[in-house]
Amino acid sequence: MLRKIINICIISICLMITTSFANTTGTVYLDTNKEVVEIGEEIEVTINLENIKTAAFTAYLNFDDTIFEYVSGTENTNVIGNRVISVWFDQLGGKQAKTGELIKLKFKAKANGLADFIVSGEFYSENGQLIETDFKEIQVQVGKKENKLPSDEQGTNANKSNADLKSLRVDTEGIIPTFDKNVKQYYLNVQNTINNIDVLAIAENPNSSIEITGNTDLKNGLNVISIKVVSEDKTQENIYNINVTKTANLDTANTNLETLAIENVLLNPPFDNTITHYDIEISNSTTQLNILAVPENENASTSISGNNDLKEGNNQILISVTASNGFTKKDFVINAYKRNIQEEEQFINEQEMQQEKLEEAYEIEQTSKVEENILEETNNTKWYIIGGIIATIIIITIVGIIYFKKKKSGNK
């Protein structure tokens, strides 16, 4: 076995010497089947490669040997101290290059604590080029995990048929939108180092029952955390979902919109990526709406439904954004209320009255300005007259002085 490992290492070294660096990039990340274990339990740690294929690699996995002990691994794997070394190459020269899961290793917990698993190594493409890689580590808790969301908060609604939540929080930042008991769909993107998410859900009626599922052992891709609330009298039920995307590349899970606008209609509230529900009111003559929805990521796609054949009353318009990874989605909901004929007439009358008031206010303002101008001109004219009188008096005075001086001088 050791000789085979040495041979493979020699092959890897040869590849390093005879090949140049490539611009191809990949992500090497770790995954585990359990994020919290007890002493004596075994876990599986998987080394994965994303976005590229590898035809040969030497992978190193460092672990905390004060908390875990190595149990077993795949062929061509050896352990030295707290480092597991795995080597592999495609004997068909790249025809069986790997991506996704590369190696699965087993460890056994032997002490309580929080342990880090750190991956590194060299990975080569089928062309013999060294793959530029990013490495992602993980943590595993041995022993009881401390609740990150302590709360003394309690609902105070005594209605036995109440199945609403009072609050909903998670221990990971980025949940969208802000909690609203009437909104049932929420969205969260997390790094693939996250395996469990603590959820704190508090019912308005403290006697309602709450069941939380799907928040542990998160898999790469889309996960749905479900919070089921059943009223005290068992007659009502609400389900709140948190759609969680676990990925090594958060950019590919971007479902944000850069622009959301409707021709000749204002959204209420104004558009914001942290808000997924909006209200608008439209005229009775409107049968369809022209909606502009532009995703932040140019590789994401959008679909719009419900904006045609609008009926009187409430209409729900759905704008679905699908991220470039093809599976992460976010829905923006617009509740469009179309006025009936009576409401339209009342609306028009109110608009006309408002227009009249605005015109009256404008006329008053203009009249006020005219009066101010007249008064200003009158004041200016008055000052002109006063100035003319003063100037005349001064001139007469000067002329008189000159006259009397000349007369006096002549008498001499």
C-alpha cells in the first residue's frame, strides 16, 4: 500500500514539474453528515470539488485529534498525526476525471468541544494543469450545542383558533424578507459549511403547537425548513417555509432584482430587495400590466404570471426569479386591486375634486404673487417719487446757495 502511495505521489510531482499553472478555478469544500455529535459517535467527512473536474490530486485533511480520532478512509489514504493524506489519479489519462464527491473519511468523537476540519492540497485537470482552488473548512460540535437564540419572549394572544407566529428568527444572517406573520415564504442562502440552522419560532398564542423540520443535516442545493403552527383548538394550521440554498458559491444563488417597476403604476412600498410583497391599485379599464423585472445577476432568469386578464377586485401577480445555478428561486408577489365601476367613478370624482383644489390653490398663489408684485412696484414707485422730491430739494438748495453767493459777491 505504501509503495502504491509513493508511486502516486511521484506521478503527482511529475505533473507539477511538467505542467504550467492554469487559469481554471475550482472550489474544494468539506461536508459532514452530522454537525453535532456525542462522544463515541462516528461522523463522515466528505471532500468535494465544485465547478471543475480533477484527474489527479493529493488532498490533506487536518483535524483536531484532541476531539476526534481517525477511523477509516478510501483507498490510497494514510494518516500522520492529525493529518489525513489521500492521493488519486485517473489511470485512463483523464477520461474518468472526478467532480463532486472525491473522498469520504470516518472519524469518531472522543471528547467534548468544537473541532475544525481543514482541507488543502493540489488538484490537476485532465490536461495536467494545476487547478487554482479555494478551500472551505467546517466545524463539528461534540456534546450539547448551546442554543444561539435564547429568548424569554412569549405570545399573549388567547384566541384558541390563532395559528399565527409572533416572531421567527434564525441563527444565520441574510433571511429575506423581514418577518411578517402574513408572509409564509422566506429565503436564505448559506455557505456549504453550514449543516444545521437554529430556528426560534414563537406563536402569538402560547398554547399553539409548533413543529420545526428540515433545519438539520442540510444538503448542498435547496433545502426547505418548515415551521408548522397548529392552533390551540386544532382547527387552524399555518406553515411557514424557509427556502435555504446551501452552496460553495453564493453568487450563483443570487435571486435579487436590480429593478422592479410597473408602467404608470407605483409600488407600495417602494421596491426593495428585502421586501417580497407589494400592493398596487389600478383603474377599472386596466386589463394588463407591463412589468419590468431585471435580475442583479445577468445569468439569472425571471418569469411573470398573473399580469394579464386582470379582474375586478384582487389579482395576484407573481414574479419568479431563478438564480444562475438553476434551482435557487425567489418569488416577488404583487397584490393588484382593480377598482369596480362604482369605485372608479368615486376615484375619478375625488381626483377631479383634488385637481380643482390644486388649481384653486395655484390661482390663489398666483394672485398672491401678483398682489405682491403690485405692492412691490407701488413701493418702488413711492420711493422713486420720494427720491425725486429729495433730489429736487437738494438741487434747488444748491442753486439757491450759488445764486446768493454770486449776488453777495456782486454787491461788493
